[in-house]
Amino acid sequence: MHLGQTTTAYCSYFNRNRVLYVLHSDPVEGENIAQAFSEQGFMASTSSSFAGLVRLAQLHSPDVVLVDLDLIVSEARDVVGDLKAMAFGVRIFALTDDHPEATHIVRAVRSGTLSVFVRPYQMAEMIRTVIEELRVDLREPGQTYGRSTVSGPASLTQRELEVLRRVADGETNKQIAMVLGISPRTVEVHRAAAMRKLGARNTAQLVRIALAG
């Protein structure tokens, strides 16, 4: 299957020993996602409850877990923290509806989620993103991947930095626009520019970069 810009540095057969679990409240949707990763060689299974996921992890420790964002924000436990304690080095991604709350994304990223995939899911992009993260295991010193157009935090304007800080605080475009006295559309422009300069594919990655800074 062609997945865009995957290179010979990482081949699909590297996935065959990778264990991936999907924790989703909708069993059908969870199974569809797991099937897509199975077709790429992953050992993929799904569960609709955290207890079920624990049972799966007792059989095989996961490399990747895709978690329904609703479960992250609604469960009394720290789902992401518990997953990290359960499996050393596990990569955790969130799955969410088409209009997620900004505060929910920030909460997920702060807890350790690497990225958030928004419905309708773009499976090729989802798989590519997970594989890019797993590629880190195979990189050699001096080897680089990713976008050559990434210019880094130093290239951000003061306005872009302000927008970035407020995005990391969980504010919406409308809230940011009101505080800064600009239009929501202008906020979107600054936000898009920051994402391009920092190499962030989505809001979750942008927040993660902002928090790391």
C-alpha cells in the first residue's frame, strides 16, 4: 500500500512485531482502525474499556495505543499516565470527534499524548504519523527526517508567539481574537504560520511544541 512519503529508511515489514491497541468506546470504529493497522503488519487489537486494554497488555506489551479522547477526559483515572506506567516507551495518540474542545486537546497533550486524530479519520495520514514516530527507533546519529521547510521557534513573530502561548492554554480562536483585538481569521493565519514554521501537523502537535518550549 502506498502511504505517501514513506522511504526505504523504514519498510512496512518493520511493523510486524509492533503491538498496537485501540481503546475506543465504539467497538465497530475501533475494529476498523485496528484492521487498517493490521494490514500494515501491526499486531493490532481493540478494546472498548480500559479494563479490557489492561488484559490485552498483560498478554503483549503495546508499542502504540490509540485512545478515544472522550475516555481520556471522562475517566476518573489518569488514562495516559496509567498506559505509560503499563508499558515502557509506549506511544499514545488520541482519537476525537470533528469539533474537539481545545481544553481537551491541551489536557491530552499535557498528559503525554503525542497527537490527536480528528474524525473523519484519514487512515493513511494516521498510519503515516504513527510510523514516523516509530522511525525514531531506527534513526542513526545525524540522520534526519521530516519537512525541510521547518524553520523553528526563533522564526516566529511576536504575534505568532502570543497566539501559540494562548493555544497552549486551551483558548479558542474566538477567545484569542477577543483578547488580542484581532479577527478570528487573523488568529487562524498566525496559527497556521506557527504550525508551518514549527513543523506541526495539527493542534495537538502545536501544543506539544509550545509546552516543550
